Amino acid sequence: MKEFPLSKVFTLIEPGPVLLVTTVSGRRKNIMTISWSTVLDFNANFAIVTGSWNHSFEALMTTRECVVAVPAVDLMEKVVDIGACSGADVDKFKKFGLTPKKARDVKAPLIAECLANIECRVADYIEAHSIVILSAERAWINPDKTEKRTFHAVGDGTFIVDGEHVTSLRPRMISKLPPA
């Protein structure tokens, strides 16, 4: 074994897929890219990491709601570019050719081109760690989307694309899975 720098540990365990988070402030819609997220339980509660460095953060904290959209690998370049510019300067829906769709329970828009969209409310904010706890209110999937692979940020400017979907081990876990 070779010792690894603690400052880079996050690149070994970078969490879930890269996500897009939409917010709305007044009539202005915005999108931010999030690469740090984690599921908290089987009750549709999860966390993202963001803070005042993101233009959308103020709208998120003021409205206490957002949509978390799950993009597929076919949107990877747009998702990276969305994260590289500020909604203070540009209409990201227009610039990146994404379609906002009306959500049912929150004012923030769904993104039509994504695999899934989750309407959320902010349940808590842990300021010391910039962790936003979200509670899902409603979820949508896009059954017409042919590209289903998601992608994960390693944290050093590189990404990992999901590969083979393994289902053969599911019977071994059935007693631990939630109903449904």
C-alpha cells in the first residue's frame, strides 16, 4: 500500500451522480451543478453540499425549495458548463438549450431533458459543513429518455460513467430492501 494525501480523500469516495438543482427567485429560474450528494434514508431524504459560492444558494435558502434533476451522460458537457458559469450573468436554461417544465408542488422548474426530477423542500441546513438536507415531495422519471447512464465527478476534473447494471445479486438483498 502507498500512503495517499488526506486532502484528496474525497476523490476516493466521491458520492452519487452529478446532479442539477433548479431554483427560482421571483420569476428568474436558475440551475446549479452539484457533485456532492448522499441519500440519508429510505424516506426520500437526502443531502447536497452547497453554499454562498453558488448564485442559486440564496434562492434555495429563501424559498426553501428546489428541484433536483438527474442528468444522463448525454448531458455531461452541458452539466459541466452549467457549473462553470453563474446564473447571475446568464439564463442557463436558454444558454444550454434546456426545457423548464412546471413542477406540481414547488415553484422551481423540472428539466425535461433529464432522467428524473425530484421536487424538494429544504428540511435543514448545517451551516458548519454547507450541507442542505432535502425532503422529496414528488418525483418524476422520463420514460422516453433512451440514455440512462449517469456520471460521477471524481473531484479532480475527471468523471466516471456508470457501466454495467448488475441485477443478479438482488435476491440476496431482498430482506433488506424497503417495500415497493
